[in-house]
Amino acid sequence: MRGSRDSEGRACEHGRVTALDPLDPVLVEAIDVLRLRLPLATPLHSAAGPRTERTVLLVHVIAHESEGWAECVAEAEPTYAPEYVEGVSLVLRNHLLPRAWAGPIGDGVALGPHLAAVRGHPMAVAALELAVLDAQLRAEGRSLASWLGATAAAVPAGASLGLHDNVVDLLAEADRALTAGAARLRVKVAPGRAAGPVLALRNHVGPDVPLQADANGTFRTDEPAHLAELERLDEAVLTCLEQPLAPDDLVGHARLAARLRTPICLDESITSVGSLEAAVALGACGILCVKPGRVGGWVAARAIHDRCVELGLPAWVGGMLETGLGRAANLAVAALPGMTLPPDLDPRGRFDPDLADPGLPGPDGLVAVPAAPGIGITPDPAMLADASVERSRRR
Ligand code: MG
């Protein structure tokens, strides 16, 4: 999709042009890539296993006029997506940064199409592009949210609940999330650990709490027991069932959508406007989870958002266990008018202490969208020093 943007920074998809205001380039003096290890405040269990800490990769642009920050969403291991922290570090060092320095390094919007010469690696591209955009927006005194066209000043906070070995623990975690202000609950599920826990959760929270389930592609349509368990999930009256099948199985998702009452939400399957078009044409996608850091960046996420609006497709911004820095950037997309469902913004925060203010919900249950220039936040210098494992500079 990045290749289909024109040089003036407009997202061109299927002949349609959505204008984003041009930004003055900044004079980049150096770019740091930092790797940090931060303990999670509460361990998170998913189909990929338990997690107790997060390896965080940051890109820091030092420009003459300003500085820019971005948090990469890649995880330590390639279990959610093919990209992972070590790989992103190598791709940045050996392929993206040399090309950026030889091209429009001070203009994040022009950088996206320029870096399309490197196939794939959307998480690495997104982080580099956002760090440059952040520096440009700070230099102009403009927030990322307003530049993207956000219309909401605050958004509700959706909580994600991990896979639990017993239902009592799951219900206790749900209670904590609701007490902290969660507007909806999303629970990780896997074969054999889906229908039972989710139906118990529905029974526990009552009919009015919006519930979602995320299977991270762990079910198979050629396993009768898997299909039977997914059909039982209909009884829980979920807002959606997210990514039940493997990311490349669009036809399987379409067949499942025809079989279930619960709308199918796609996450890992959707990497671009093109893959969204294919999924919608097949009937595989009734709701979309958009992760700007996974789809190639914030300009790409805006283009996907715009297509969702045209299609009337409900959408929401998903989280990747971001620190406050990544949450702030995600809020800019979550505040776009087509993001019709609550985003992943765990109301409890994920880190204690966090690298930056995690933006927790206020008494009204809403999280304020940063209005300060750029992503609206910078990391705490003491935390950076404490948690930094590795730092490399290119100038
Ligand atoms: Mg997901």
C-alpha cells in the first residue's frame, strides 16, 4: 500500500485520493534505535504462551528543529507476526536507515513510498516513518491526531483479558478491568479454552457488557471439535470473534462467517487496503481491527480507516502491549470518526512504572486524546536510562 501513495503524501487507493496536509521536512541530524526491557505490571497469557515482560524497540529522530519518537510494535518472538525485535533492528540498520538517509529522510510522508523498495517489514517501516512524522509535527506545533483528521477528544478504554487456566482467575481479572473503567472486555481464547470460559464470563458480567474474543488464528475448520466450539460461542452474544483462523485463510473465514451469528473480526489477515478489499469481497470480514504499527504506519492506517468508512465497516484500534508512548500514537487513530468500537487501551495500564504517561481513563471512563504537538508525549529520561539494553546511533 505504501507504494500507492503519491509524492504529496496522499493515500491513493483504487483511484480515490485522501488528502493529508503536507508537512515541512525537518533537518535530521541523527537517528537512534533503542531496545528496552520493561516488566509487565501483570503477566499476560495468550495462545503464544505467558508474557511477563516486553522488549520495546524505540526509534528516536534527532532533528535540527525538534525530535521525534516512535515505539515499534514488534515483539521479542515472531509468534504473533513474522516480524520480531531482532529482525526489525537488522532491517532498520542494514536496509531502511541507509535508504532513508539517501532519500527524503526529513519527510515522513515521502519516506513511506521511498521505503517501499524494501518488501514487507511493515512494523519497522511504521516506526521509522512515525518518528520522522512526530519530529515534523512537533516542529509545526501540530498534534498527530489533528493532522490525521481525528474528531474525538476522548475515547473509551477497552480491556484485553489473557488466557487463564481457570475460570475463577478470568472472572477476577474481568472484575478488575471493569472496576478500572473498561468499556468492553476482549478475551483471548484457544481451542478447548474458548466456549467454556467465554460463556462463564458472559454469565458473570451480564448481558450489557460488550464482549469480544480473540483466537489469534488458532482454530482450524478441518477440526470438527474446533467448529463445534466456535458455534457454541454464538451463545455468548459477542460483539465479534477476532481472527479465529490462520491469517491467510480468507476463504475459511468467509465460510465461518456464513455459519456463525457472531460477526468475524479480522486482525492479522489485514495488512493493507488490498487485503481488506479481498476479505470484504469474500464475506470474510464483518469488523476490522486496525493496528497502525502493524499495517505499515499511521498514513497507511488512515487509508484503511477511510476505506472502512466507505464500506460502512465497523473498526477499532488494536493494541500490542504498548507503553504510554505507543498508546499515545494509537489514540490519534482511535479518535478518527470511522473507529466505531472501543480501542484496546487497557484501563489499568500495562507497565508500572511506564515509560511515559499511559493515559488512563478519567472518572467518565474516557481516555483523553493527546492534543500536544506530535504524538503528544515523550519517554521519561530516567526510565530510558534504566531500561535501555542497547542503543545504536546513525548520523
Ligand atoms: Mg488480535
